[in-house]
Amino acid sequence: MNQQVGIGSLCFSKTPFIISTGSVVGKKEGEGPLAACFDVIGTGDEKFGEENWEAAESALQKEALTVTLGKINRQATDVRYLFAGDLLGQTIASSFGLKEFEIPMFGLYGACSTCGESLSLASMTIAAGYADCVVAVTSSHFASAEKQFRFPLEYANQRPKSATWTVTGSGAFLLVSEDKMTEWKQKPLARITGVTTGKIVDFGIKDSMNMGAAMAPGACDLIYRHLQDFGRTPTDYDKIVTGDLGTVGSEILVDLLKGKGYDISAVHEDCGVKIYDGEKQGTGAGGSGCGCSAVTLSGHYLKELQRGRLKRILFVPTGALLSTVSFNEGQTVPGIAHGVVLEHVE
Amino acid sequence: MNQQVGIGSLCFSKTPFIISTGSVVGKKEGEGPLAACFDVIGTGDEKFGEENWEAAESALQKEALTVTLGKINRQATDVRYLFAGDLLGQTIASSFGLKEFEIPMFGLYGACSTCGESLSLASMTIAAGYADCVVAVTSSHFASAEKQFRFPLEYANQRPKSATWTVTGSGAFLLVSEDKMTEWKQKPLARITGVTTGKIVDFGIKDSMNMGAAMAPGACDLIYRHLQDFGRTPTDYDKIVTGDLGTVGSEILVDLLKGKGYDISAVHEDCGVKIYDGEKQGTGAGGSGCGCSAVTLSGHYLKELQRGRLKRILFVPTGALLSTVSFNEGQTVPGIAHGVVLEHVE
């Protein structure tokens, strides 16, 4: 039986397996430290053959799902449910990017934590026997996000060092039951053994150029509850990987967790820090966006898990729950994070 | 065992029960035909004690959840997960309305179909044994929606007859397992016996003032697949209740389904048509918004189900997947719908 654990955590008995994944990124991500990991890298105009930034982001999701299905020679009709989301108002990148696949779909919004939310619900669906094959897919795009949340690119406005750089990219993950994996004769990239669902945590941060500080308390709450719920310590994980706290938020997270009795400094990594060379690429505190954690998990961590270089990681995408309207109305920036336990399969 | 049925449907063996619900609406909804059904009706300034429309919508969600918990003397700590969403960019009504409850939360976006999406995932979570108590909550607000999607109210622009009127309201639903219902000594309002998950359907409609026409094909696809998946006919339901097609969209839906061999005209109702007196209240084709189907189910249909005047209904909230950006960029308005089977408990 799948088990409820503590407050908001689940431990799966029949664990779902990730058997395929696809990552599609822009030129800048393709020039960073993880360049060799990605499936598709854009050539530079970042429009991916489309007329505008939003359609370009839709194209990223479409391509990520197509690559994911293509790697194992499967069709959209093999997928029972899609769990998808993005950062744009009314999540139009997902709606327009995925409509042609005609797969029953749950649209999600958890800001940049959506990758964790989609993997949580996707794995819950497989583990419950509601489906034998589902896909989780999320995206972000530097230009569509700047247009949505900050200033038109043409302003060329200055950015403080605490600001992050929205990743242009989409990552898709195909999850199946053990029976389906056997039937399809596929090897797993990793299994998902548990999840912890995030609460909204608001420390009153109001600076939209310092998302790391806004999201760190949510990540701290999630990781603390996860370790408590499962009765584990940070060393039970080879890595605890946050989504897009960046350098500023990562430091705050480590400090906050020390205050609660857990030292994660030896195992903590952040996708936003890993994806760019901040010094050379001028990306400020690091990468951000739903696409940041998605492509880093897809391109980097899943390969490490498959090879057994990592045995068990806690993957914690982090989200800042603001909009331009809430920001302009003087609201705070609450944070949320969702945790997914990924393990190597012998 | 819970069963996968057909393409995208589920039939629950251990059915979840709705044991409490709360509906909060604005003055206009409180002057309509369902006035006597709602728990809380606003006094008229529609700000609900807040400074702006978005905060007012957040207040609606907060109040709907508070009323729902209060009716059965329960606390936020009794709720294991929240499934919530709204129409605003980055779903800020939900984030700011629900953050103080500190309940692990899945943020959703399915436009006006979100009430169906949230009830689907909430019931899947209970039926799988992942939780014994969860809440689904959605909202919309006339003024925040007009600001988000159309024109500032101050323009007083004209509206075609096909346009709908966004409902100011929020509905919350508390779902529990049978064991929890027994433990808490509560009587059920209804049980959820199955769900059918929607696909995005795009017929190429581009008129944002005719949402009914844009959403009818998605509703048709959902109802058709549902009847096929469960091997049922329209007469197996006392009512098939769509969310907010309005008069124009309802007519199109009935015609489309006739073309596919099903005549639902004898059992079809639409929450958008039910909630206002269109002639007297000047609401065009009817009500719309995530709040429309939510408060109509909460205030009206659940009472009918509890009393046994309705034995089984198919509840089908409908959503139009557009944003101002997609609309201004000349995109179509794709639709989606999610189906939930609600039954009377003897």
C-alpha cells in the first residue's frame, strides 16, 4: 500500500518509473556548463520558428514531449494523462503547446515549482493505478517571462546581482508503472519513491528582483517537513537539489535549515546555479523559471541517477507566487516548493 | 479497486464523500434565482473589505474555505491537501487567499473548468488513500476578471449578447474518505463515483466575447467520451450540468452532441444560465468564471443531491484557454472541460 507519511508526504509502494525524458533549451543554456546534457539546443533567435515569444515557448513544450515519446518509439495515444504548466498568465505556453497531442490534461500552476508539482501528481496517478503511462512537462522562456513579469527587453534595464535569469527551456518526463515498463521492455532512468507537497510560505519579501530570498523560506519548510516526515537526515540523500534559488537564495536556505537543526551544505545543489556560468554568462544569481529545474533534472540529474553515480536525491523545485498585478499592488512574494524523491534502479 | 475506464476516465470503488461546502457570492448573484442557496452574500461594493479587486477575490476564497470548515467544526489542520485555482494571471487569488491556512497545496489552472479539475484531483487523492480529508476551492470575481481579460470597468464598453458575465463568487468542497466520515459522524452531501478528464479542443473560434461557442466543442468531447467510457446514455443522469456555456454555448453543445448520436436536451442544464435572470439582470448569455460552476454546485445541486431530488448528475465545468496576450496575438480560443459524477447517498 502507498502510505501517507507525516504532514503532506506520501511513500509509494508500487513506485512509478521515469523511462524517458526530453530537454529542449535556448542558445544561452546550450553555452553553459550543462551544454552536453541537453537533447535539443536552439540556434539563437530564440523564436524556435514561431512568430512571438509565447508561441516559441509553446514550441519548446511540444518539442520536449515529442523528443520524450520519440526516444522510446511511443505515440501520444500511449499517454493517459498530461500534467503541465508554465509561468505565463493563464498558462498559455502549455495550452497552445500541447493541444495537438489530444491527451487528457491537468493544467497546473505553481510558478517555478510546477516541475515538482507535475512530477508529484504524475507519480501519485501512476502509483494509484489510475494510469500506466503519464507525462509531466513544464517550460519557461527568457523573453516571454521578461515581458510577463519585468520590463520589455528593448528597455535594456539594469539588473541587480540578486536577480535571476529565466531559463529558456522545457523538460518532459514520461512515467510508467512497473508492468508497463516490462511490457515495453524499457530500462528505467530512475524511480520515484515518495513526494512531499509544499505549503505557501510568506516571509514578507517584496523585492521581485530577489526571488531567491522570497523562495528560500518555502524550500526550507518543505525540506524540513520532508526530513521529519520520512525520519531522515540530509546524509540520507546524495544530493538535495533545489530548483532556482540561485546563489543568494541558496545561502539563505542553508542558513535557515541550520537554524532548524539540519545542515544540508554538504549535499545541497541548485539547478539555477548549475545551469549557467554566472561569471562568464552574466546571469546574476543564477537561472530560474519552470524550465530551469525541468531541463537540469532531465539533462543532468536523471543521467547521474541512471548510471548510479547518485543513488537517491531529493528534488525540490521552488516557486515565487507573484504576478505583475500583485507586485504593483504592493503585495509580498510568497514562496512554495514541492519535493520529489528520485532513486537509482539497480 | 479503482478502475481505469476507457480514455481518461476513472471509476472509484472506495468513493470519496463531500461532507461540507461553502459558497460566497457578490450582490448581483445574491439577487438572482439562486439567491436563497448561498451561504454568504456580499453587500454591494464587491471589495469584501479589501483594497482592490484581486484582494477581494482572495477574500472570497478565504471565506468559502472558512465557512466550509466551520459548518462541521473542523480546522485547517484537519485538511491534508488543498486543490485550488482561479482565473487571474499566476492564480494570485488562490495564493493570497489561501496562504494563511498553511495547508499543502496543489495550484491548478484550467480556466473556468478549474472547479471540475480540482474536484477530479481531490477525489482521486481520497480514493487512492493518499488523504482522508482534502478541500477543492475555486473563485472568480467580475471586476478582477474584466480587468484581466477585457476592458477597465470605467470604459463602460458595450457587450454583445453572446458575452457572459463573470460571477463574483467562490465555492469550496470538503471531501473525505468513508472512514473519516464515520469517525467525524458526518452525513454526506453526495459521493463522487467517477471522473472523466478533459482534452484541449480547438475549433478555431477567435471571438473572446463568445466564450460559449469556444467552449462547447470541449464540453461535447468530454460528455461524448464520458458516455462512451462508462457505457451510459444521457438518461442515466438526472442532469448533465455544464459550467458556463451560457445560452449560446448550450445550444451549440446540444447540437454538437446530437450530431454524435446523443440527445442531452432533456437533461442538460448550465450553471451560467441558472445563476442569473438574464432578461432582468442584463447578464447577456449567462454567468461565467471558475466561481460560476463552483457556487452553483455548492449552493444548488449539492442540496438537490443530498435530498435525493437528484440521484446522479454529471457535472462538467467548462474552460476557455485564452489570455489577453494570446488573444492580442491573434490566437484561437481552445476549450477544455472536466467531468465529475456526483451521486445521492441513501
